[in-house]
Amino acid sequence: MDLFNEARKRQLEYTTRRHFLKKCTTGLGGIALASLMGPQYMFGSNNTQVNVNPLNLPHFLPKAKRVIYLHMAGAPSQLEMFDYKPTLQKLNGLDCPQSFLEGKRFAFIQGTPKMLGPQFNFKKYGQSGTYLSSLLPHFSEVVDDVAIVKSMHTDQFNHAPAQLLVQTGSARAGRPSIGAWVTYGLGSENENLPGYMVLISGGKNPSAGKNAWGSGFLPSEYQGVQCRNSGDPILYVSNPNGMSRDIRQKSLKAINDINESEYKEFNDDETLSRISQYEMAFKMQLSVPEVTDISKEPDYIREMYGAKQGEASFANNCLLARRLVEQGVRFVQLYDWGWDMHGTNKASSLNEGLQAKCDQIDKPMTALIKDLKQRGLLEDTLVVWGGEFGRTPMRENRGGIEMPFYGRDHHTEAYTIWMAGGGIKGGITYGETDEIGYYGIKDKVHVHDLQATILNQLGINHEKFTYNFQGRDFRLTDVSGHVVKDLLI
Amino acid sequence: MTFLLESNLYQFFGRFHAMIVHLPIGFISLALLFEIVSLKQKVELKPAISYAYFAGAISGIVAIILGLMLASGGGYNESTLNIHKWTAIAMTCISLLLFFIKRYQGKVYWVKRSYLFFVIAVTSLMFIAGHNGGNLTHGSTYLLEYAPTPIRTLAGLKPERKRITNLDSALVYQDVISVVFDAKCNVCHNADKSKGDLLLTTPENILKGGKNGIVLVAGDAENSELFRRITLDPEHKEFMPTEGRTPLTKEEVQLVAWWINEGLSFDKKLTDLNLTDRIKSSLQTVGIGLKKSFVESLDLAEIDNKIIEDIRAAGFKIKTVANNSNLLEVSYSVYNPEPISEEKMNQLLHARSNIIWINFSNIDLSPQVVSKLGQFENLTQLKIQNTNLDDEGLKALESLKHLEYLNVYGDAITDAGIESIKRLPALKKLYVWKTKLTPKGINRLTNELNGVEVFSGLE
């Protein structure tokens, strides 16, 4: 016992500073070399330059200045709404061929499911002759203004990772969302409102949670600001009882003065962003209640959207989205919920649940396009509608049995989104799926391609828009993504 | 030992030729350097020189053996290959000879006298062999491809034909297909290195095909070998371009297919063929038919930073529309308690020609301010909705010759303002919702303004 300790002690005594330096020479040499080649290589670059436009954005002349992204969390069924498949109707009720099932993973489908034809009737609409189902009577009025992409595909078949992939470019949490990237790159056009706002139509939050509008490794001021449906639109934006706006101003001034001197002493940029956040919050006390008050809209506009004051609804949020972009908010993210039509109960059945959901969004999203158009905003506002994946051409058979309601399982290979405004062609349908809507067979568009296209419309080259974090450059589309040029005017 | 007979193994070793071949060049150059140094200085370099020649000769022999293996694969221009081969062999022999002369002090008289001749010979042979080797690998046009015209004429090459990039006059072969072939195929399929006996440099050779016959079937891309090869899976052994060279882009493949299906024309114009929208957009990716908008054609000097600062101080938000652009966009915050004054406008006018977008919506605009808007000669977009603009104000805008987008919704303009709007020659989009225009007036606008989209809102 003691012998062991003694040996250890002796050994430590032998290890002198000379030994240490001798053993470390290689490392020291490396450090010396790094400092010779430039100190920035020594500890990884830490670009803290403060500049009016440090990112040199936009890279080129933008077609769109702002984005409204309507995300239908749960994944709407493309086969009931947009992608008309008469052949699938003929195959209705037949066993699904094994070739479609081999090597595939589904969230719930087991064994051999039956094929399921479209549950609603389709008709051609508009000058473009675009197919739409009877679920979207209002939307049929604006088909000539939108581009429908039928060949979307994704990598993830569960909601949370798939939502993250759509919103942040990665299926794992921790990356900045597209709205954060855009506001980080382009800033806000309105100094009194946050550049990136998030509106949720009541009900459930998206399963990806707040990561879906997080700022990831970007400075925290670029994360999405969620607008609540009742009470203060933004938490703590109004003064507590007994606190007047004057006193608030004085106290903020005092805090900012202290922060100011703190910054002078330590030169930490996060202090600056803290100061700007306080200033922004003070300005928002006036501007946010103003812009979020839809009672200021005339009756016929509220009627057009189907918005009712004080309600938590997609309709209210569409109207709000228009009010926000009108004031120069850069990125407005809407989340609707309850689109996951598995057929386990009435509310998640294709026949009734989907009808109810479409009734909720059809009128407001149509009104949004029309309203943006008449105000001249559609010209430079990009509207994107879509879910996180599609739904199978097979009927879901959870547990291997026939379920009481009609439903479809999650499907990554093909789904439909649409885009409008902001330099996107109107009245076109892009991409094709096979006869039953299982695979995209022409002009496939991956989630990263969609993201690249959105950034492109804002004047951003998605390959050049990077942020250095943990020793490497990150971008929204990471190592993939191609701009879908055929969609652009 | 049968594996030695496999030609693949020959190719395997042969490809190291490209690496080893640089060694004799280096050694002989080194020897020459030493020769020059030993002329001037009294340094004893004889052994160094002799060993450099020796190393040059040995590596030369290895390179020649590998080179012969590589050449056995075929596909090289015979005469260039012969020059390359024999000059290289001669160079190696002389290098060896020089080694012996140096080593054994050249006691024989004629050897001593001709030493300089051999040095010059080995140098020239090295250049000739090296240049021809380069031609074999990269094609004879490679070296001077980007040379300035005087050098090209000196070398007896045609001055570069100026490529036509205008959609209406560009030729399908000369301006599109041959450009694609040159960029992606002709490194290996040229007069010096016709891999698979296929040359893609001239129409005759393209039609002639390669060692397995023709590669193009007019009107039938699907059955054309060339098309099959460029559309295979990139991992496939027969995929072209091979050896990890850059493949054709999706658009280039599409254009080649289109050219084949449209009948393999070598002299027709693009417009003589069936031009679909998709083909047009693919053509744009290879630089044909890029339309320049008015804004893109503007070439203006940067506005002085001092002027921009003054404009900012006056309360305007002003910034360039894109990075590396000198064009500016201007807006005025609705939260700014001070309305825009005449003086502020005068300040803004210092940057007038560079301003292409103005957003003065939702604020108070005095008639004096509006009257100055007509001076922004390059303005293409004016957002002036929900202001106190009236018919009188519209008159001030008549001088905006390049205005494409005009938003006056919510403004107090009436049918009397229609004449002013009609004087805007470049107008494409007009927003007149919630104005005092009568339905009749809006009808007039829609009917009388050709090519203008009029947005009057919901009925």
C-alpha cells in the first residue's frame, strides 16, 4: 500500500518542468505555427465584427422581401386535396402490391394494407385547368395565382423530425429555423416589430415544439416571437399595474446605461444584443397591441377571412399575418394543427376530419392571397403552404386490422405544397407522381430544394449564406438543395 | 502469370506515367541549373551534374516503359504520339551520354568539343517531348485556349469566334452544343486524344462516331449511344464523362437530347427549332437568351457615402438593393413623427439616379414632396399607397419613364388621373383598389393600357 504511494510520489518528483516542456514540444510547436499563420487559426474564428450589413446580403436583386409560411402540422393528405389519381380509385380496396412495401418503413401500417382511392371529387379550375378537390371551393378561385408542387419528398416519416427538417433543414433539434436565418440575414423592415413572428391556431403546438422557430446557434434575438391568441399578444409586453410608461422608460434607460458601461468594460457583443432587446421591447409595447388588433379591420375584410375577434383560429392568424407583413415583418410563420388523418377516430378520418380542417383553412388562405394581391403585397411577399410529409395511397390498417374510419399513414415519397407571390409563377403545376401517387416520377423536389428556392427569392444564395459554429460553416440547406428554377418568373 | 497479359494491368501501371514523367524533367532541369552555376562560380559541381543526368536518364527509362504501357490502350493521335515517344527516347539517351561524359571526364577530343551541343539537344528535346505529352493529355488547343488574341494569331490559331448569346440569332451547334462538348467531352475526344476513336470537335467527326460505330441517331436521343452514356448512373463503368471529370448538368443533358431529337442540325438557328419554355430556361443556364431587365442594364457609379449619411440623417431609410449593387431603395418609417419636408426631399434628390425603389406608403406626403417624385429618372417601383396623393400628384409622376410598378391604392385619385397613368410607358402593374376611380374608369384603364395588369381589388 505505502510502497505504491511512495513509488507514485517518486515518479512525480522525477517529472520536472523540463520533462513537461520536453513532452510538450510538439504541441508547443503546433501552437507556435498556428500563431504564426494567423491568430484566427489558433482558437477557431470568432467573427464579432459589428457592421451595418456584415453579411453582404442580399446576394442579388430579390424578388420577395418577406415570407408567410403556412405550415399544416400533421401533414395534410395530398391525395384528397391536390394530387388527383383516378387509377387509385380503380384500385380501391385491392391489396397493396408487395413491391411497394418491401424495404419500407411506415409509422403504423402493418402487413398488407388495401389501396384507398381519393375520397373526394376532383375538378379542373381556373385558366390553368388545375385539378382541385371539392374540399377547397374557395381556393379554386386563386389557382391561377399559385404554383402547386406535387413532387415534394422528404427523409423523415415522423412528425417532429420531419417538421424540423422542413423548418430548420435538419431532422435533429438545434439548428436555426428558416425564419431565424432570414431575419439574421436580412434584418427587419420595421424597427418597432420583431422580424420573425410565429402564430399558432390554438389547439396543439407542432410536435417539433419551439425548436421549429428557434434561433439555434444564431444570436438569440433572431428566434421567432410567438404571438398569443388571448391576453397580451406577446407575454409581458404590457406594463404591470402601477407602472407607467414614463417610469418604464426611465428604468429601461437606467438598465441600458449600466449595460452600456458593462459593454465598455468587457466588450461582449451579447451585451449589445441585450440592450437592443430592451429597446425593442419598449417600442413593441406600443406597436404590438396596435398591429395585432384585428378589430381595426373593416367588417368586410374580417368577413373575407372568416376571422372572429378574440378567437384562436387559422383565419385570425391569416389576417394577422397580412397585417404584420404590411408593417414590414420579414417572416411570419403560421402553424395549424390536427392534419394527421390516420382514421383512428372521427376527427382524424379522411371523410369528416379532413373536411372540417379544410373548411377551417380554405377561406382564410384564399382571402390571404386575394388581400395581399389587392394591396400590391403579393408582388414581393412569398406565401408557402405545406405540411411536413404526405400520406400513403394505402389505407391505414393500424394493428393489421381494418379500422372504423378511413385514414392514411405517413408517407415521405410524395406530397404536395403550393407557393404564391414573391416571384413565383402563377397557375402552374410542377412535378408529377406515378399513377397512384406513391413516388414522384418527374421533377422531384426535396425539402432542401424548397428551402433553397425560398432563400433564392429573397435574394440569397443558399450555398453562400453560412454561419460559423463549432469550427465549421453551417447553412440552412447544409450540403444539398437546388433552386427549382422552373417555378420562378 | 496470366494476369500480366491482361491489358488492364498495363493500363494500371501506364497511368503512373503521368506522375513519373515529371521526374526526368526535374532532374535534367536541375543538371542544367548546375551547369549554369558552375560556369560562373568556382564551385565543384561535376559530380552533382553527372548524377543529375544519371537520375534523369533512369527516371526517363522508367517513364518511357510506363508511357509505352499507357499508349497500348490506344486513342491517341499517332503522329503526336510518335514525336512524343521518339523525342523522349532521344532525350533519355543523350542524358545518359552526358552522364558518361561528365563521369569519365570526356577524354576524347570530339566528345569534349560537342559537349555544349549535347546539352542544348537534351534541353530542346525535353521541351518538345514535354509539350507533345501535354498535347496528348489535354488536347492541342488547351495551352493557348485563353491566350490573348495577339498570341493566338502568332501561334497561327483562329481568333476566337465571338459566341452569340442572343436567343434570336444563336446557332444550335456552334453556340450551344459545341460549347457543351468543349467544356465536358473534348478533353478526351479531340484530335490528339480520341478516346474510343471518337472525336467531338467537328461536325464530320461527330457524325462519324467512334470505334463502335455512330453515336448519334438523328431524332432519337433514346437510341443514341452518346445520350445513353451521359445519362447512365454516374457510378456506372460506361458513364461519360469518365475518370471523375465534371458530368453534364441536368440542363446540358436536356439540351443535347433536344438537339438530337430536333434532327442533329449543325447549321440551324435555335429559333428554327422547336423552342419550348423549358428549353429556353435550360438555354439560359448555358448563357443563351439571358434577358437583361432595365434595372440590370443600369450601370451607375456608387453614391458617395457622405450623401447617403446625410439622407439617413434626414430620416430616410436607404440601402442598396443587393450586395455589390449601386442601386438604392428608399423608405420612410410610419413611426417617424416628422413628415417628409421639401428640404429632406432635396437631400434625397442628391442620389436620384441611383434610386430605383421608393416606398412612401402610409405616411403624409405634401404636394411639394410629391411634385419632386418625378425627378427620380430611374425609378421602377413606387409604393405610394394610403397617402394623400391626388390627381395633381399623379401628374408629377408622368416623367417616370421606367416606372414598372405603381401602387396608389387608398389614394384620392379619380378618373381625371387616368391620362397621367397612361403616360407611363414602362408600367406593368398598377394597384388602384380603394381609390375614387369609378368602375367605368377602371374599365378604361384595363382596356386602354396594353400590357398593364390593373389590380382594383374585390368587386
